[in-house]
Amino acid sequence: MKIVLVGKGGQVGHELLRPLAAIGDVAAFDRAGADLERPDELLALLRRERPDVIVNAAAYTAVDKAESEPDRARIVNEVAVGALAHAAADLGATPTRTFFQVTLPLALDSEMVPPPAP
């Protein structure tokens, strides 16, 4: 199984690399290889790699800068995620060829999202 991991340079991506490698052939990309600020380039990358599974562990995480850089945060956390999902569909997403978005609770507004049940 071919797996594309986007965000290998971040904490979550780094932690996912080893378990993903245990279940498939992983092509892992950091910002230099898959820049989410350039969502229009993601489809070409995925067409070249032809993955069975796409895992996005990348995100705009500079919470203190998000208010001063709202366009940048929106491109990375919304537009690029949509581009990855559309790319998965373009590649023929099925239950065995699919896209996963990894989000941590601390990336969400704690006043808007209730904590998970114990």
C-alpha cells in the first residue's frame, strides 16, 4: 500500500511516520515537498505519487499569529485540506483509497468544542 504523509516535519507527522511505515510504503513530505500554502500544486504531487492513502498531518499552528495572518491560516487549514480531499476524489477515492485529516484538540477553540468524553 502506498501512503503519502503530508506534514512530516511537524510533531504529529513525525510521530505518524513510523506506524505508517509499518503498514505501507510511505512517501513523506515536509513543507518544502508539499507546501500547503500552494494548494494548487498538491494535485500534481499526488498524481505523481499515486497513493492509496493520503494522510495530512500539516496545519497552520501559530495560534498567536492567526489573527494577524488570517488569509495564510485559512489557506493552509481550509483551502489546502479541501484541495487534498478533492485530489483524493480525483484519484478515485474509495474505502481502500482514501484521505485522512489529522487534527489535535489543542488546535481547536476550547470554548467552542467540548472536551472528549473520558
